Amino acid sequence: MKISFSPPYRFIITQVGCGGTGGYLVPKVARLLYCLSEYKKHFKIQYLLVDGDNVEEANLYRQNFIPADIGRNKAEVMAERYGGHFQVDIQYAPFRLESVEHLSRLMSVPDSFNTFKILFGCVDNNRARRIMHEYFQQARNIVYIDAGNGKYSGQVVVGYRNASGETVLPSVGDLFPEIWEEEEKTPHRNCAINALEAPQNIGANDLAASLVFSILNILLTEEELNTSCLFFEGRKQEYLARKAG
């Protein structure tokens, strides 16, 4: 599916979640922005990371952090580290996503008509997914890419609304209505124990990030959306893709 970007080619990329999947996605996106700054100089790209959590020792087993990061905000660490490595501007918002209005403010620009918005959902809770889906439903010129995974398997869903406000590709909230169900309150289990018992979790997160990045790469370099939904099973190396259009 061909996507026609209207001048002045301004992109607002907002990533919600910098933990399991999001932490592996940031360096991939930062490298792409560095590349685009050289051969697509007419692109103006804003990259914003949103996460209210601080790095804990338990995160080191599965997420893309190092011991020196403990106690610091996850979005701040990612923005400073990879923005500095690749000399690209990465902004961060060190708080949790609270509402549709909150997300709307984060993604707002003075000239929204000529702006194409890209929203990454890299979260492990349905409350944040509901906020992103509701925002997507009222936005224009937006691609919403949501990644979710378990121990071995997961999915990446691509939603797209065009300049007229028509939903061309449904988002995760349309395809997986269970996100509207309230999550059960269960005791928190140390993620270090989860990672040690099932180290494939690390691979599943990185694989989900790679699939999200692949979609973004084709979108920004070829101006195409070729996938509406990707399912993967990391232990068996099985993949299933639904084509866009």
C-alpha cells in the first residue's frame, strides 16, 4: 500500500514504553534517523519516548539496560544514550500515559495537517493500549504500530488512518477486543525470575522490536505499508503476515 506524504515531510514519532520491547526498538530507530538525516534531508522527524518507570535491578536480565542505569528513568536513559550515540534529537517524557488528551498534547504540532504521525505501542498493559487506540480513532495521517508478546510468541498490529480520517487499516483495539477488558489484579512477579526461567523472553522482545522497526523502515524509505498484522512464534521460528490493502 503506497503512502503519499505531503510536504513539508514532517513526522512525529511517539513511542510509549521503553522496557522489554521498547528498549530494543530505540537503538534501531535512532540508527535509521541518523541514516535518513544524510539521504533524506527534506525529512523533519521528531522522536519522543514516553515511560514513567525507573530502571530496577531486575530489569537488567531482560531489558536493554546496564547496572549504571539503575534508578534512572527508562525513557531518559534511552534518549540520552542513543541520541548521543547517533547524534540525533530524541526527546523524552518521564511519566505514564494518563489519558487520550495527554497523548494528544504530546503529539500535537502547530501545523498538524502537513504532519504524519507514527505511534509505537510497546507496553505490557491494556490500559495504555486503550488510550492509544482511542487517540488513533480520532486522529488523521497516523500509523499506530502496537507490539505485544508473551514468553515465545507475539504479534505486531499496524493501524492506519489517512488524511480524511478514514480507517484504512484497523488497529489493535479493533482486532483484539480483549484490550477493553479490565485486567485482573495479580501479585507482581519479579521479572528477573521470569527471565531466568524463560530466557526466550529476551528473544521475543528483541524479535518484536525488529518487526516494528522493519515496518517503520519500509514506511519511511519506500513510503509503503505492506503489512497489517504479523504473528510470530520465536521458539519454532514461525511467522504469519497479513498483507495491507
